[in-house]
Amino acid sequence: MRTSLSLALAVGAVVAATAVPGTSAATADTVRTSPQAVRWGPCPEGVSSSRLECSTLDVPLDYRHPDGRRIEIAISRLASDSPSKRRGVLLTDPGGPGGAGLDHSAVLAASGLPREVLDSYDVIGFDPRGVGRSTPVTCDLTREQQYRGNFAPYAHTAADVAREAGYARTIAKQCATSRTAWMLPHVTTANTARDMDRIRAALGEPKLSYLGHSYGSYLGAVYTTMFPKRGDRVVLDSNLGPGGYDVTAMRSFARGLEDRFPDFAKFAAARPEYGLGVTPEQVTAKFFDLAKRLERKPVHGIDGNAFRGVTFERLYADALMPHLAEFWQAVDTGRPVPLSPVPQGLENLMAARFHVICGDTRWPGTVREYQRNVAVDRLRYPMLGGSTAGIGPCAFWPAERVEPPVRIGDRGPSNVLMMQNERDPGTPLAGARELRRAFGQRATMVTADQGGHGVYPFDGNTCANDAATEFLTTGRRPARDIRCAAEPGE
């Protein structure tokens, strides 16, 4: 099997924040360090844009011991071409966790980040700690384990969950005994936020503006909680809930698919040439029929779990719907199915993702609790709930935690703009609304009546895009939360 639900998802989202245990977010915000000077130069081979400059910073592995062992953070810059209009720096994160972001500023520019934003900022990308060209982590995942992915196969029974527990325990042990196990307790969202502040200081900037997508929304929320006085204009796009990438977020993928799927059902029903049904109800029935058939007898390496995963992945953008319909048509008729190639660096992506999501928060630690969750979600969200509620390596993660999770709250300046699609499969609207409530008066949210994962600048409508651009360039946000109506063709 060349792909899976887990691989598709991977590719495709305390009482006070602490600088060291026992200190408050306010104390963290007043910590002073001697900034390391940044010396820009050519980027490493493989970074896509010739316009980027790159460098590295040394940061503490453990911020409780700032003079101890160091690790490297790789950073890049897409410099403003307009010094007279330049406001400062805009740090970016594409999501993950585990996603490399060294060339993300160039990706944003190529995807339509407006010229006035590019003039206003040096746009900064970086590979978070543990990722890519920063000091990387590994779980020594075999090729088979990489193909199998991060998430549990769809569980139909309690026995399915119990069987999967053995595999989950194996992955957790590999991560805890790998050659980079010394990094294990320190690859967390809070420490990445601290690294971001080291980047800010090294660039000589008093404040940091930020644009983060998917998991990057949580990273930005943590940064502006830990360093409220250092954030300038903060845009969070496609938002996780205030608990970040925890067990609740994992289970919410199933709700996200249920929110988003009607868009595809409508698309496919309007195109009878695919042979998937002529009504949305028939297309929905076809989903369950194909999943069941492929569980009994895979077609060209595609089993039921892979079918669910590809379906979920290709609902991230409207432009992928024709590809999804062709995929369904192929497996329905028994034709060979061309799949996306496995991305380079998948082992590191998966390992870094495990480190962050398992290290940020504690997950249920008993098989019985996952069995209960699967039983609930399989009924509530039958398309995906039997998988996303299942057991994974976080259930068996080492007990050591350097610090408690960061609690997102309403203390700090009102400088956060949240962007959210109503039918986002990866970060459902329900989680975004919870984060919005947690921020209180600190945030304003723009909700777009459309589906897909990512609003700005990729696939948002004019109303939503204009709100983000105006905030980044002028500091003006909508006076209150707004809902942007669907535009023609959406």
C-alpha cells in the first residue's frame, strides 16, 4: 500500500505560559538575551527560490539552562524591495507540526501574497526545531512505517484498537531510543515559540509580526501568549483549538471531513460522467460502499484506510476535487490508481510531528479509553471517526515533561486576526471558535463561507483576503467578527 490515512494527514494541520518552570508569561516577556547577529548568505541546495537568503541561529536546547547544549535553527529572508515602506519582519509558519518552512516565504509570494505586504515586511521563514535543516530529530522509522503513517487504521471493533496498541508502543519506543532521543523532551511548541523570539532579537526587531497556517495558528497563539509585548500584527489562519494538536484536535479530523464532504458530494453529483451518483446522497453512499469493498479486497494496493485518507487529503482544496473524483472512479472500476509520490523527508516530518504532539500535552494512556473514543466517534462521524479516535504513539510516550502546556488566554494587546473557512476538514470551525473565545478581546475572527484548508492568500475570497491585507499593512482590523459570503464559483 503506497499511501494511507496517516500519510495523507501528515502531508497535508497551564495556568501560565512559561519561559522556565515556575515563571509567568509576563516574566517570560521581560527576559533579555544578547542577540546573535544574523549573517545572510546563499540558501542550501534544494531551497526553491533564488530570491531567498538564508542563515542559522544557535539556540538553547533547554531554555531552563540557556548556557547549556545548543541546537541550530535554519532561517530565511525574502527581503522587502521597498525600504521606505518596510515596517519590520513577518515571520511565517506553514503548519505541521513537522513541516519545514525555510522556503515558505517564497511559497507565499508565489501564491499571491499581495505586493503591499511584501513591501511592508522582510518575510521570514524557518525550519522549527527538530525539522529539516534545523537540528533534526528521528524516530528511525522504516520505509514501511513511513508508508503506514502517523495515525491508526480504521477500527471497527475494540479488538482492532487493542491490536493497534502494539504498533503504537513500538513507534513510541523507537522515538525514545533513537540517536536524537536527547532532544525528545525539548521539541515542543513552547520552545519553538522561544526560538521565534530569539529570531526576532537576532534580527534586531523590537516586535514580530506573524502569519501562521494550520498548526502554525497554534504556534502563533502560543507565541503571543508567552510574549504578548513582542507581537505586532498576528494573523492566524485555519485555526486549531486552544489546546493545540491534542487528542481533541486529532478526533476533530473526523468532524472536519463530515463538515467538508457535502461540497464534494455536490460536485460529483453534478458531473454524472464520473459515475459516482447523480445526487449528493448517492455520492455519500458510494463513499461507504467503496470503503467497505476496499477493506475486504484492496485494489492495486488501495485498501479502505488508504481510500479514506486520500479522500480526506484531497478535500483540502476545491481544485483537487476533480482528482478525487477520478481517484474514486478508478478504484470503483478496478483501474490502476496513480498516487502522489511520497514526499522527501517524510521520516523527519513524521518524527518531528510525534515529538511535538506527544510532548505538548498528555494523551490518554489506556487502551480502554481509546476503545471508548472509537466507539463514540465511529457512530458520530462514521466516515473517519474509527481512525482519528484510535490509539497512537502518544499513548505510550515517555512520562517526562519539561513544563505544562501553554494556556491560551485573553491577557495582552488586541492584535490578533483569525482567518477561518467554515468547512475546513483539517482545522474545523468548531475548534477555531473555541480559540476565538479563549482570546476574548485580543482577537477578531473573519469567517469565509467556503471549504478547504487555508484562507490567506491561497484560496480565500476577496472579503477575507482584503481584511488580512489591510491588517498587515495598516493595522486596521474589522471592528467585530465578520462573515464573508461565498463568492461566485465557490
